[in-house]
Amino acid sequence: MPNEMHEEDFAQSIYAKHQAHFDHYHRLQMFSQECLTKYRGFTKDAYYAAVQLILPRAHKSFDAIRRLCLLASCEDAAVVLRCLLNLMAVTRWLSVDPQKRAGRFLAWYWVELHRLAEKDPTIFPPHWLPVIENKFAAVKSAFEHKDAKGKVKIVKHWYQPEANGLIDLFRQVDLEKHYDEAYRPLSGTEHSDVMAYFAMFANAKKTNGETQLEIQSDSFACTYLRNGFQYFGDIFVICNKTMALADPAKLEEIINAGIEFYRADMQAKGIKP
């Protein structure tokens, strides 16, 4: 941000520049916040437990994207947006076969704890270790497979073998286009390849013969707000079918209003929705 500008003033200038984009986004965020604050549900089964974990996590990422875009920290917003897209795919995939897949989703907790305990048992209190071992023993058969040599091993990811990898998981829930056009480039930013710095040098300015990088560029703010709105809206709708924490009609109205605005904005800019 400009040296002479305070953070609050800078955020306000970004908001004023993209007010409608932020307003639709913030409306959905505040509705979600209200619903989560008032929610008094209980865990009925594995799938119910899974969505109770997923929606608050998604809400936090949704909020973080808005806050980062307000400060034109769009490279950081991209990293969180990638996580939200991943979570949308996982949420869709779980909903296809709720109890079976949610059971694996939650049981993987003990697989990961067991791996950590095997690597360095000192990171856990001693009385945790037998609990981890017993819980792992109870779930490990669900994740075992035989390799080419016939040796029994644990799969690398909780969703295997139903989905061979993340791209296969995306394909199974009709999100292959999102994987190619969003997840891949966002991963480039996450892993700091050269395109992660595109906005910095694409919007660089020359002053007195010197090139000044645009360190805090808001070039992708509207795109990330639009995509974040879509991803979180999808997650919210799926989770709400089980948790019933929001009025479905109100949620649908908020999401549809946002989608119509973002679609019209894309068309006005010559971008195919």
C-alpha cells in the first residue's frame, strides 16, 4: 500500500473500488455467521459430524479471502481460495455416498495420528499412545491395500481407492473444469512458480526511468471474490441440507443474487461465465 496510507484507509479504498463485489460476498458471509452463531445441532452420525466440521472451516476461509482482498494481498487470498475449492470438491464427493465416505473421512484422523506417533512418539502425552494404537487398529483395514508385490500397505490419501487422486475426485463430482482452470493455476501461486508474481510485474509502473513493482495489486480481487462466493455457496447449500441451520429460501435468494451479479459483471467484461 502507499507509504502515506494507513491500513484501514487502504482497505477502504479497495472496497470503494470494488464495492458491489464485496457487498454480495459480505452479505453471504454475514448470513453464514448469523446461522453458525445460532446453531445448536448435535452429531447424529458420521456424515452429520463431517459437515459440522466442514462448514465452519469453509466459513473461516471465506472470511479470510475477503480480508486479504481488502488489503490487495491477492497472492495470499489465492492460497486460501485453493483450499476452499478443494473443500468444495470434498464436500460434493462426501455427499454422493454420505455415511460410507464420511466414515473414512473421519477415521483418517487416527491414521494420521498413528503416523505421527510412529515417527516421533514424544510429541504426544504417554497416555495418548495406547489410545491412538487401539483406534488405528480399529480402522486400518478400511485403508489397507496390496501393492504390486503383494505387500499390505496403507493408502496415501483417505479417499483412495474410490478416487485414484485429487483430479479423479474432482472428475467424479463434475468439477474437472474447475480443476484445470482454477485449481491448477492457484496451485502455481501456492507453490510460488513464476506466475505467482504476474500481477506484480504486469502492473509495474515506471517512474523516472525506474520500474516499480506493484507489490499490492488488486488485479485478481474481483475474480477471487467471485470464485470464493461460488465455492462457499456450494458448500453452504450441501451442508445445510443436513444441518438445517439456515432458511433454504433465504440462502437461495442470497446466493442467486450474488451469482447473477457476478455473471453480469463477467459478461460486461467480455468473460464467458
